Amino acid sequence: MRNNSVAAVTSERISIPVPAGGALAGTVRLPADDAPRAAVVIHPATAVAERLYTGFSEYLAENGYAVLTYDYRGTGASGSPKANRKLRMRDWMSQDVPAAAEWVSARFPELPRLAVGHSIGGHAMALDNGTDGLLGFVAVASHAGVTRAIQNPKERLRVGLVLRVLGPVTSRLLGAVPGRKMGLGEDMPGGAMLEWSSWSRRPNYFFDDPSMDAAERAARVKAEVLSIGFTDDLWATPGQIDAIYGRLTNAALERRTYSPDDAGVPAIGHMGFFRRGVKDKLWPEILTWLDGRIANRT
């Protein structure tokens, strides 16, 4: 099914099977009048619905890209949290992200491929998931979620209450977390919350989880990477972003930090990059970086 709600873009709802079970509900957007010149996957943040990425994906499609957006299993349109209660964050990173990347590779085998990861979507690629054949990827507000590293006292207290008390309790009682009521985005599987809670207590986040082999995986990443953050993001501070991307010792890494003034808006925070208010100032900078990876390919 296609629609032309944006004149320069066509969209199609799709379902992507995940080999471990279940499927990802998503949308692929294409330039309406020309063949795409490259393909981009937007890997979402934790329990953030696909709709947040609509504007940015349409912008990329208007500028010649085939773009996939989707929901992780157990969130949004990709199945109920309770039915997927055992899914962990690592399952999204190691199973859902590669499934989305492989779908795009199969659908557009002739196109150069890039990716954008928001928060945990960036974590997945920083751990070498879904990176095969990429010319490069952009990580947006992707950081180590260590609770005690949050500098704002009120935010640290709020996050600590959710990740250490309310989230784990509801996960064990209900098998799912009412994320909308807790200000976390969409409802999410209990297994993901329990793993997030565990990592948030460790000084080096999932790098301190011996079952993750995170340092070794991060060192394998050799793609070109642009990591961006925002001065008013209370979670993804420069130090917490570096806690992830400083581990990419073999990648060609560029870091940028933007302020609301740079974007001409009152606030950006953790979600604001993907809202249309920053379209004129920030989106062209990311488009230029993506275009540059295509221009530089050998």
C-alpha cells in the first residue's frame, strides 16, 4: 500500500521477519520522481515510536534516499510488550537492528547504504550490529545511560526512580512497563527494562557486563561515524557519549555538539533533533555528511 501524503515522497508499510521470532513493522519511503541514490535505515531509540522519525525520513527521501523506519519488537506496531516480555535490550541490538539492515540490503542491493541510530539505535551499531557494508553511520544522542552520571539532580532522581524502582517492579508484576505513563515513550517489554536497569547501575554501562563482549565488539567497528549530541540533553552529556564512542578505536569518528541556538529553537534535548523545528538548521548538516560518504566511496 502506497500513499502520496508528501508530494515528493512515496511510502509503503512493510513487515520484516526477525530470524529469532516475530517481525518488525516499518515504513519505507522513496523519492517520488527519481530513483534513490542511496539507502538509509533509521534505528530508533528505546521505546520510541516510529512516528518520531517521519519528518526526518521524509526529508531524506525528498533528497534522494530510500529510507526505512521501524519499531522494535514489543514496541509500537511491532507486537505487544506483554507478548514479548522476555525481549532484552541486547535482543533489539543484536537481532532487530541486523534484521532491518539486512532487509534494506536485500531490497536495494545496488545502492550504497548508510544508517542513523538514535540512542540505543546508535549503541547497536557501536557494538558492530547492522554495520556490514555501511559507508558510515550517524549516532544521535547515543550515550551510556549511567544514572549517577546524570548531572541535573532532579533528572537524576526521576530517572533513578523509574529505572531502579518503578520500572523493575512493573516488569516483574506485569511483564511490561507502561512507558507512556512514566515518560519513557512507548510501553516496553519487561525484559528490556530489567536489563536497562542493570546496566544503568554499572559505572561503564554495558561495557561492565561480561556477557556482552562490548569492548571487543566496539573495537571491530571500522565505518565512518558521526556522533552528535546537544547541550541541553540531560542524559546524553558529552562525557556519557564519549563513554560509548571513545571505545570505537578503529573507526573514523567525528563528534559534534549542537545547542538550541544553533538550531534556532528553544530546546532540543534527547528527542528534538527529529522534530521539524530544527529542519532548516540541523538536518542539512547531517544530509551533507551522508552525501559526503557517498561522494567519497571508492
